[in-house]
Amino acid sequence: MRILVIGGTGTIGKTIVKHFAADHEVLVAGRRSKDYKVDIADTKSIKALFKKTGKLDAIICAAGEAKWAPFKELSEADYHIGLRSKLMGQVNVVRIGRKRLRRKGSITLTTGILADDPVYQTASAAMVNGGIHSFVQAVALEMKKGIRVNVVSSGVVMDAYHKYESYFPGHPPIPMDKMMLGYVRSVEGKGTGEIIRIYS
Ligand SMILES: NC(=O)c1ccc[n+]([C@@H]2O[C@H](COP(=O)([O-])OP(=O)(O)OC[C@H]3O[C@@H](n4cnc5c(N)ncnc54)[C@H](OP(=O)(O)O)[C@@H]3O)[C@@H](O)[C@H]2O)c1
């Protein structure tokens, strides 16, 4: 397969790239990538990326930001960070990227446990994750050519646990290989419209 991983240099993305690169051709995209530069918060940039990629069998997005802050401090502009990047960025990856997929290709988005189990300071981040979950279930009904769309929602992954541990008291870290199973299931399985939850 020819697989595009947006956010392939990140904590989650690196694991995805390493796994699939063993048996597949993997293209790594991100804001600082030389070959496949993209800012998913910018629609023009996504269009330019997919002009460069050529035909693909799978698109995985493990990128997207949202502002974390106490609710009383979140400004409207702060919400727009998450809306533009993690929410509409991933929606636009589906809108634009699907046209580059071969028959029976797949798109896998990334959210996180906050959609179901939010913690303090995540009104914006949790909202965006929940929006993606609803989007994936709905858009999967309208895909053509056997194209599938899923989302992987994991808890705090082991390699980022040191950064987020204090926000998630009592939450177990998710081993990277367990998280990876979610992406394998989405790319290699047959399911569509699935929210693949990996929370323990
Ligand atoms: N870490 C966790 O425990 C965890 C758990 C569940 C869900 N998530 C979610 O999974 C996603 C990735 O998390 P992570 O921990 O791997 O983050 P990370 O280590 O900060 O990596 C983010 C990756 O995405 C790229 N990126 C960021 N913003 C981008 C943009 N606007 N356009 C294109 N590429 C962009 C980055 O590369 P450039 O800087 O070069 O663009 C980098 O490759 C996030 O949405 C996060 O909320 C994380």
C-alpha cells in the first residue's frame, strides 16, 4: 500500500510510520516536512499536498491542535484554534484527500479520550474530538468506491505520559503497540464509520 501519514513525525505518528514502513510505502507529511509540507489548518495547503502525493491507498491523520485552558479563560479565538486545526483540518483531509484514494482506500483520523472522558481545561479539545466522532459516523455513509473512514481515539499514550500525566489522574498510559492496533484495524480491517476506542 501507499500510505500518507500526516503528523508522521509526532509522538503517535512516529509509531504509525515505523509500523507501516516495514511493509508499505509511507509518505510523511507535516508543517516542517520538506517533501510533503502541509498545515491542516489551511485548506489551500491540504490541496497542494494532495496534488503532490499521487494516488494513495490509505491516509492517516495524527495531527491537529486545540487549546487547553480553564473554561473561564478560553476566548472565542482560542476555540477557533481547535476548530480550524483538529476539527476542520481533519474534515478537510477527508473532503480533499478522498479524491486521491484508490478503490477501497481508507482514511483514519485521530481524536482522543477527552471526547468521552474529559478532564479539567479541555472544554475546547473535548468538543473538537466529539465533533470528529460524529463526523466520521455520518460521512462514512456517503463514501463511494468502497472508501472507508474511521477514527482512532486513544487514552494518553505511553510516550507522552510524562507530558500529560498530571492532567489525567488515575488514567493508565496506553502502550504504543496497543495504540497502534487501532490504526492497523482501521487501515487493514473492513470497518467504516468506526470510533476505535483504546482507553485501557
Ligand atoms: N499524545 C497523546 O497521548 C494523545 C492521545 C490521544 C490523542 N492524541 C491526539 O493525537 C494527535 C497527535 O498527538 P501527538 O501526541 O503525536 O502530537 P505531537 O507529538 O505534538 O505531534 C504532532 C504531529 O502533527 C504535526 N502537526 C501538528 N500540527 C499540524 C498541522 N496544523 N498541520 C500538519 N501537521 C501538523 C507535527 O509536525 P509539524 O510540527 O512538523 O507540523 C507532528 O508530526 C493530536 O491531535 C493529539 O491531540 C494524542
